[in-house]
Amino acid sequence: MHIAAFILLIVGGLNWLLLALFNWEVGSLVGGMDSVVAKIIYVLVGLAALYEIFTHKKCCTSCVVKKTGGEQM
């Protein structure tokens, strides 16, 4: 689940980059924002973001305090 959420977050991040630089959205590949498929993609990206917000600390080795006394970010 973590990998799927991470991939969806990459898609969302690239979408924002393309929108900012070229005024072009990934959703236009599947018929624009009025398309049901585009809306599903955007909902999945949003759900992936929520999933990462609530589970990131459990999955990320950089954020977890190591039992050997490592620092927490």
C-alpha cells in the first residue's frame, strides 16, 4: 500500500509541476477535469496523500527513532 500511495503522490506532484510550468494537467490525457477517469485519478492522489500523512512515520526509516538512540526528525 505504501508503494502505491508513493507512486500516486509522485503523479500528483508532477501534475502540479506541469500545471505551474506549462498550464497542462495530467487529467487532460483522459479527457480533462470533466472526465470521470480524471476525477478518480485525482481522488486516488488525494487519498494517497491522506494515507501517507497518517502512516508515514510508521513506514519511514528516517522518521522512526532507532532503538539504538538515533535522532528523530
